[in-house]
Amino acid sequence: MSLMGLPNELLLDIAEFIEAEKDLSSFVRTCVRVNNVISGYLYLNNVRKHNNSALHWASSFGMIETARKSISQGGDVNETFDGTRYKVPLRARGAGNQSPTADAGQNGNVVYDSFQSMMELLLFCKKSTPLIQAVLRMDCNFIKFILEAGADPNVKAHDGYTGLLLLTRWQPNLTALKLLLEHGADPNLTSNYRTSPIELAVSDNHEDIVRLLLEYGADKHFVDARGMTPLEIAMKRGHNKIADMLRD
């Protein structure tokens, strides 16, 4: 009897006896009917026996449909993993400006001007989550998807950095920042070194981001590790428009 003639229950029984994930994947691809019957089990098996690696991989490369299938089979959207194994597509443009710029689309590379900045960001991959991976790649589509799927917007990575802190420090993108804030990101959460989003935004003279953070409840009286408030930082650096904003 051919595979086409086997009942669904028997196809699933066969799948359960296949240990290696690559062999199970090959089995799924034998024909359309097997794919239709077994594909869900493929993701369930990945969650149960392979540490949710399909979701980790999908978040590292912006594969929303793969992530959706994994989550539907119980994939944990907040699970911490070592993202360096997936070689997140970050690349340095060259030395120079210490404030990186990013050029990223879904499945595209994020290009940082500073090699040092890129290497610092790779540290955050060591203790990553699907949301953190999407933030590091500046993938707004995946950020939105994973937040709507239940990802914790306040999850912390290396050194206690949240997605909000990562975005504010390395790639100030209003769309991504607003997505996080709209889904409950706390604008007052700090890193392990008492670094806050508003401190970073004020220091780098990002008026729009300061305004956005204040709109969502950032504490303009926050005192950083050096004992300085955002207003004092703005005045010291000559960021007069931000200083006026903080005085209001």
C-alpha cells in the first residue's frame, strides 16, 4: 500500500517513530497529503523535543509564517535562547561613527556603521528571545507579530537591556519604539547599570523619542547612575529644545 492509501492516524504514528528532525522533515516532503497531515506534528515535535528551535530560527530571520506555526503548536514566545547560533544577519559597514545606522527590511541585513557597536549587539544575542532577535534586526513586521502573539515587551537581554533600551541606544526607530510602548513596554525600566531610555534619548538629542517616551509616562525626574536628571543632561550637552521640553 502506498503512503497515499494510509489513514491519517497511521501516518502520524509513523511520524512519532522518527527520531531525527531532518528525517521527519524529509518524510513530510514525500507528498502533498503527508505534508498536510504531518506538518503540524513537525512543529509540535520541534517544541517538545528540540527546544523550540523553529521559533528561535524564525525570529532570527523574520520568518513570520514559520513562527506562527510554531506558536500554534505551543512554542513559547518568551523563551530565552542563545541567538548567536543562528547568525543573526548583522554586518558592520566599517569603523567610524559610534552611532550606528541600520538598513533593514524583512529577511535583510542590519548594517551598523561601527564594528564595535555590532560586536556589542552580538552580546545581546547570547541571552535572547524572539522579540529581542527582531529588535536587533530592526524588523518592525516581526516585532508587531510577536508582540501580538503575547511576547513580553519588557523582557530583558544581556546586562538587563530591554527592547526599548536597545532601540533607543543603537537604532532610534520611532515605529518600533511606538510598537513596544503600545504593547505595554515600561519606559522607566533600566538596565543593570541604571541606564534608562529617556537618558539615552536625551544624551543623543533625539527630540521625537524624548517626546514619545514622555507621552507614555517616562519619568523626566529620573536620576541616572551619575546622579544626573534628563534636564541636567540636556543642559550640559546644549540640547536646548529638549531642555525646554523637560521644563514644561
